[in-house]
Amino acid sequence: MSEYKYKLPDVGEGVVEAEIVEWHIKAGDKVTEDQHILDVMTDKATVEIPCAVNGVVKSIVGEPGEVIPVGTEILIIDVDGEIPDDVENEAEPETKEALKEEPKAGAPKAEPKPEPKPDPKPEPKPTPAAAAPAKTAAPARSNGERPLASPAVRQRALEADIDLAHVPGTGPAGRITHGDLDDFIAAGGRLISKAGGSGAGKAPRTGKEDIKVIGLRRKIAENMAHAKRTIPHITYVDEIDLTALEDLRAHMNAKKSDDQTKLTIIPFLVMALTKSLPKFPQANAHFDTDGSLLTQHDGIHCGIAAATPNGLMVPVIKHAESLDIWEVAAETKRLGDAAKAGKATKDELTGSTITITSLGAIGGIVTTPVINHPETAIIGVNKMQTLPRYDAEGRVVPRKIMNLSSSFDHRIVDGYEAALLVQEMKGYLENPATLFME
């Protein structure tokens, strides 16, 4: 049997380090060549790492959340037989030679000596008081001590609004069993009040859980902190009357062909941006703080912030100015589906020059979106509501109203320019036929 030391491979695109997100194997597992064994994160893209050989996992190096350089040893695999010639064994030279040595004929193989096992510690015998605790009295636990119980018992207690700190445990080391919980509930779930007497009521929830922030969530945290720390934001909010646009959208969806993607509000917003931004190039730009360099882009690469099971991701519609509304809708859906499935590539998640963020139907009245660094603007979409408004004759009529909450880098975009850009978009959205005029 040979030992293969697997190092974190080069995942391309100049990546020199990656964060371990999730192992899909453990020590003792059998693995096969090309099996998906590990997820790592580079920038915002999650990369699947395959196994290089067939064998049994001997040990794993690295925990989720660790950032490790390319070439770092992360896995040792016992390979049955010689390592294939086309696979580089990462073992040290002297280890390789030792692995190749065969015992001489007739010589008995040295059996590994088992390590001495420590004598098992005898379990403490419960004292009479512990063996039959008073079920209606608070157990003798120090202040803040977490009671011992299985996840199933904790779930039952949570559903029953019972604080396990008040439940006597009869299991080993005072562990609370299902029977203990049954007895406590049968006794009426009497709690010990702060005054020392018993009283019925809901128990306070005192549990807490420490969760390590890793992977995409850590990247989001770093990016948001950097953006708020370095970019002086100005947020401008205005309401848009989408009554005419919604009528047009419903008509277009009713007339669309089967191979066309259903239109949401997002493609119309993208089209309004492509029409408006040429007048405000400073809002379709990247600002390099260190070099004091503003790069204005002719092409409009529109990021669409998407909520995924792993956190916020921003897939990018490249060259939105060259697409018609149906193509924008199809690309928005394709990229959103890829991001939610964790299949979006690094190229699809980078390169945006301006971002649209939407909370959909729960979008609230006003938001203060955070700029996607190094961009200089972000357009926030709030929920649409039917509200009473006055028409030209002074009559109160129902209108479909939505607020745009847009943030700008105040170092680059003045408040007056920010307002003009939003007003330009408003003109297109409230008169949607103009979106299709050259």
C-alpha cells in the first residue's frame, strides 16, 4: 500500500489561496478518482475539488473557514498498490523509497504494536439525591451552565416552550432524557420563580449558539464592511408610477412565445439604465481609491443581486446595452438559477459596473442599499403597491407605485447628479414605450 499526499491544486485564474468551505469525506472513507471531495471558495466562486486517486482517506488537514495557499497538503490517502505514473505523489522522497521497499523472502512482516489503551474510568454512581431528583424543583446547576440533552430533547423542549435549565436530569452526568421531559410536562411544567416559589408560565430562553462565519458569508461581511468603511454613501429615494408599465408588461407576457422568458420588473429597470447611463457615465464606473483613478465604462455590465441558500451573490448581465428586453429577461433568469444552484462561474459573478438590488414583494417602502465596491452606484427596488393618487383633473385614482432607493458614491456622484439620473430613469419607466424608441 502506498501513501499519497494530496495538495490543494491550482484552480486557475491566478488564484493563490482558497478558503475551505466543506469537506464531503472523512477519515476512513473510500474515495475514487474524480470524486467530489471538497468545496473551496475563491473570491465569490465556489470550486469543487476532485480526488486524484482511488484509495482510503487516512487523514484530513484543514477545517472549514481556513484560508490556505495553493500547494498546501490537505489530504493523505492510502492507495492500494503503486500510485499511477500520471499522478504525482506528494510524499517526501525518503517516504517514497520506504514505501517501495518489500520485505525479504521468508522474513516475517512486522505487525504494528497496538497502542496501550487507558483503563476506562468508572462511571460515577449516582448518589441517592441524584438518582431521584425532585421533579418540580430546579436542578442544581450553576448559573449559566448549559443542561445536557440530546438534540431531539432540545427540539421537544423548544416546541413546548420549556427551559431545560429547570428540568431535572436523571441520565449520566445529569443528562435530561425524554422520560425526564415527559415527567416535567406531566407535572404541569412548574417553574421556579425568581422569588423562590413555583409559578406557571413560559420559560425564558437562555440558550445560545456560536456559529463560525465562513465561506460566502465571510466574503459578504468583508465586502460590506469595506464598502461602508471606504465609500461615503448618499441615498436618494423617489416614487415611480408603474401603472402604464405594468399594463404593458402584462400584455407582453400574454403575447410572448413559448421560448421567451416571462418578463418581471427587472428587465425594464435594466433597459431604463441602459437608456439613462450614457448621460451619467460617472455612475457606470469603478473608483480606485488608492490610485485616485475613476474608470468610466461605455459597456453596461449590470449586476443583479440575488438571494441564494448560501447568501447574497451578484451575477452579472454583460453588455446589457446590446440586448433586447427578452434577452435581458432570459439572461437574468439563467444567471439567477445558476447562482442559486451554486453553479455560477467566477466570470459570471465579476465585472459588474452598476448593480440592481431588489427584495421583491417584501421590498419595503425605503431601503439604503450598500454600493458594490468598486462601483459608484446601486439601484434599490422596493415593493410595488396600489395607492391613491390625484390625476390631472384632481380626482383620486388608484395607481401602482414603487419607490426606487438608490445609493451613490458621494466622492464621485454629486447629489444633484444622482437625482437627475433617477429622474431620467423615472421618465422611461413611467412612459414605457420610450424604452423601445431609438
